[in-house]
Amino acid sequence: MKTEELVQRDLLHIWHPCSQMSEYKEYPPILITRAKGVWLYTKDNRKILDAISSWWVNLFGHTNKKISKAIKKQLNRLEHVIFANYTHEPAIRLASELIKLFPGLTRVFFSDNGSTSIEVALKMSWQFCQQTGKDRNIFAYLGGAYHGETLGALSVGGLGIYKTIFQRLLFQAVEIPGPDCFRCPYNQNRNNCSTQCFEKTAETLEKIKDKTIAIIAEPILQAAAGMRIYPPLFLKKLREFTKENQIFLICDEIAAGFGRTGKLMASYHADIIPDFVCLSKGLTGGFLPLGVTITSEDIYNSFLGEREKAFLHSHSYTGNPLACIAGCEVMKIFKDPKTIEMINRKSKILEEKLKIFNTLKHTGEVRQIGLVAAIELVKEKERKTPFDPVLRTGYKVYRTAEKKGVLLRNLGDVIYFMPPYTITEKEMDFMIKIAYNSIKEITENN
């Protein structure tokens, strides 16, 4: 079937995610027929560099041979089996490796995506309080938070664009002040500040601490908020507050985990262990959907006993063997210390190359941690005045770069990079060049 016919059928029948479908008339979907490394290929063999790892999931390049081989081998043994009262080796192996990441956390609950791993943590912590006689009913989240798009995950998110229309369906949760280092009210630098901003966070928490079940946070990197990077000290203080007040801390490592920030897990920057950890995205190297929620033995034990105490949450594809074996292969790759060394080596290369964006008239800030980088575009540099959202400046940059051969995407007027770790320096040069030219074209020549 010809490309044009396939695209027309797509437009007739498919409702794409996170999209205003009326815009697909001007920008029809791009048909990808194969992929390799950082490159996506269209049917006519046009190349597009996947600078965002296809929504942050791909770690070691598309069609990675090691992960592909492991999945193919598992496919001929067991593709799926009910996970209630049954088990299989890939899930057992993966769980055994995951608990090593967080000393003190011993139990792994499998789900099938990031949003549901968050949902599981919220439900577990709520049920724990109900079953242990704790009179608590509040969840708290940081300003700018994003934790997924199920109703529970939306309830603890701080980005109105996702949740406003569903507000009446959501449970009540309290937004607590979080760090905004680009527009810091104390005029401090995230690299050496004492996190004075935590004082306001603590003030809010003091008012609700006796009723709060859990606080949920994206450690170090608030991704959907615009790749906001904040100091480890803030997270450390948050962990101390939750421990002192017997509040659970849920760390959402879905986007920032598995090496993205230069450490295996983002929470390692603050040297903390939370009560719940949620993982997905890079967990399978970007091959298959899988989510996990990791927690402690004490929490697990509170669910034992009568049937009514059981955690009655399930997915048909819970603990899918194909996804689990992909996760096992990812964990195997990370066991080699050279993997994190490679990420940090390329991070330093990227850091040097990013300096060119500071020469642009409308660059408000260039920020980076590990192999995550972002350029926040502003109308006026000194005052950090944002562009009028109606102009959709970031969106225009994304579309311009796409035509030139790089898939960037945007978060408002923040242009970001989150490429697979396999990206070469030459490919990095191409990515930077296209991003630079696209930003310049849209912000200075229009």
C-alpha cells in the first residue's frame, strides 16, 4: 500500500494522543517504516533524528540488538500468562534486580505504564492508612508536577493544560510550592544555593502534615513542566520532612530514571530512599509497555490477612514476560559500569555544544543534567519575559526542525533534547545545528 493511502486511512480512523486532530490536515502523520539507533526512517527512506527518544522511552537505540534478541528468544517460550497465582522467570529476575536499586524497598508490583504505576502508589498508600488506623486523607504534590493522565495521576499533577477540563472528576490534593530555578524569587543559582525556596514548601506542609498520606515528587527533573532541574538539597529536605512527620514520599522516576540524569536513578543525586518508587518508560529500553511500583516490606505486610485487606488492583498484562525480559536486558546493560560512564562522557560533550544557544537573542536559559537538555525561549532576555502563548513559538520551532530532519517536540516555549544514549558526536552535531537554525529562524527572522 502506498504511503499516501496509508496516511489517508490513518486520518480516517485513528485518534492520536496529545494532539489537536484538526492540525493533522496541515501536518499529516509521518509514516515510519523502520528505525535504527537514533534514526527514524520513512517509506521513501527519509531520515529523522529522534532527539526525544520517542517520548523519553528509548535508551539504547531503536531496534537494539541485545534487547531484540532477548525478546525474540522469550517469544518462543512464553508470550503471556495470567499473573494472579502464576509467575514466570523473567518477572522474578527483573524484580530481584529492581529491589537492588533501592535498599530497604523489597516488594515490586507490576503494571503496564507510568500513569498506572503512579495510580498503584496512590492507592497502596491510601489503603495502608485505612488498614492501619491512620486518619489521613490528603495527597500533596509540587507545583509544576506531572505524573500521568489517569484520573488519580491527574489529581496530583500541577499542569492545568492536562487536568482543568477533568477537575470535577479528580480527588482533592494540595499543591505545595516547588522550586523554579529559572525564575528564582531569591535570585539564587541552582548549582550552589541553599534552597531557601523550601521554606515556603515547609510552611504549606506544616498546615497539612497531620492529614497528609503522601507527597509525590519527580526527583531532580520536572520533565513535562519544561525540563525544570532543581537542586538535590531540595529533595533531601523533602525526604527529611516526610520522615519526621510519618508521611510517605513517592518518587516518580518514570522520566528521570535509568541514567537520564547521569546517575542510574535521579533520587541518587540526593542520596535518599523514598517509600514508593514508580518506574516505566526506559524500564524496557523503549521496546514494550511496562510499569512497576516498588515499596517496603512494612507496607506489604499491612495488606496480609483477611481477603478484604488484599490489594485488588490488576491489569490483564501485569508482569508480561516479553516486557519483563526486555527489562532484564536493560538491567544487564546497566550492570556494566561503562554504561553510566558513557552517559556522563556524552553529557560533557553535549554541555559544550549547548553553549552556542546562549548566543541567540531569545534564549532565556540553557539547562542540562545528564543527557537531558532544554532551551527556554523568551521574548526578552534580561527580564525573562515569556513569549505570548498565542504565538506558539516553541511549537513552530518543533515543526521547523522536523522538516529539517530532527524530531524535537516542545513543552510550551521550551525546546528539549533527550536522545538515546547511543547518539554519536556527529549525530549530536546535526541535532544541535538543526535546533539552533530552527530557533533562530522562528524567533529572529519572523
